[in-house]
Amino acid sequence: MNMFIHELRAYRKSTIIWSISLTLIVILYMSLYPSFAKDADDFMKVLQGYPEPIRKALGIHLGSFFTILGFYCFPLSFVTLCGAIQAMNYGTSIVSKEVREKTADFLLTKPVTRTAVMTAKLLAVFASLIITNIIYLASASVIAYQVRTDDFSFKIFILLSLTMLFIQLIFMAMGVILSVLIPKVKSVLSVSLPTVFAFYFLGMFSDTTGETAKRYLSPFKYFDTAYIIKHSAYEASFLIAGAIIMLLAIAASYFVYLKKDIHAV
């Protein structure tokens, strides 16, 4: 428990910064909604000039864009991108920071198993992501009710918002497996940013083809906002695929970490 608290405190400042940043993004964009709704016809003409893959990548669906839920998908695409970077940073730092800060040998000489070390670190990261999402969801809900022009389904709003958490968990798991596979990570950003943006642009590429199968290549495409708005649910196949990726990555991380040689200072 002490290790969990220590790790949670280590992420405290970062969690606060990320929570505030994500909140500011959604407040900034959602504050524009009344203007978009008021001049819907003019903005519709502008948006029709954008290629459909670009609109999909930005979460813009013309059929629902000028509703509060449809418009919310637009900033949500940026929020999930930033959230994925946060999660990838946390996942990559779980093991690598001990090597980078030369504390790995000290930690592992303590009367505690590697399984306990990894579990405590994972729980601390998970708790930090949950806190971030609670703060974000509360802030997004308040601003949505402030700028709405019509009633909307709060259930769908929550489903849309929770896509960030699910995407974060997938990228966190990816970060963890990379942290145990790469011998020495000098900077988590050098790993997390290229990885997250690679999957983001891979998702944009899948939009250009229109093939459902290619959506499995990018976690960013596992949650189709248009589908969620229409059906008030997630697509089960993609939800299962995300869970499998996360569980396999975490299981592999434990396996590698338990067998890995930790170099002393």
C-alpha cells in the first residue's frame, strides 16, 4: 500500500496538469457551440468543403454536428488524443523511470516481489487516469449544460466521454510493455509521442479506405462516435478487441518484467 501511495503522489502534479489541460480544451471548444448552432447553415456549407476522411478524423458528422452531442464529438477527438499521450507517458514510465533514475536496484532489494512492484505501479497509474477522467467528465458535463440549446441524452454524453478512458487504458498497456522491452528509455516523450501519433494517423488512413477491418489497426477508431450517438452503445467487437489488446499487453509486461535482468547502478 505504501508503494501505491508513493507512486500516486509521484503522479499527483502531472495528473493535475493533465486534468486542467483537458478541461480547458473542452471548455474552449464547447463555448463555441452556441455560435455554430446559430449559424448552422453557413457553417454547413463550409464543412461540406472538407474531405470526408478529414471530417471523420475530427469527429465531425454533418448529420448531427449542430446538435450538442454531435458538436461535442469535435473537441472529444482532440481530448482523446491528448488523453492517449498522458496514458502512454504514464505506462512508459512505470518501469523505465526506475532505470533512468537509477533506483531500480535499490527498489528490488526491498522485501517485496516484482509482481507487487508492478501491481502497485499499475494501480497508481490507473487511479491517476480515473481521477483525470472524473475531473474531465464533471467539467464537460457542466459546460455542456451551460451551452446547450436543446435537451440531450446524458447517457450518450457519458458514453462518449468514457471513450477517452478506454483509449487511455489501451495506450497505457502499450506503454507498459514498451517500458519493459526497451532496455533504457531516456525520455518517455520520445516513445509516447511517435507511438500515439502513428496510431492517430493510422486511424485517419483507415477512414480514407472506408474498410471496417482496418479500424482494428488503430485504437482511436474503436469507438465510432456516430454509432454511439445513434445506438446509445459501443460496438461490441471493437470493445472486445481493445480489452484483448490491453490484457495481453499487461500479461506480457508481467512475464517480461519477472524474467528481466535489472542492471545495478
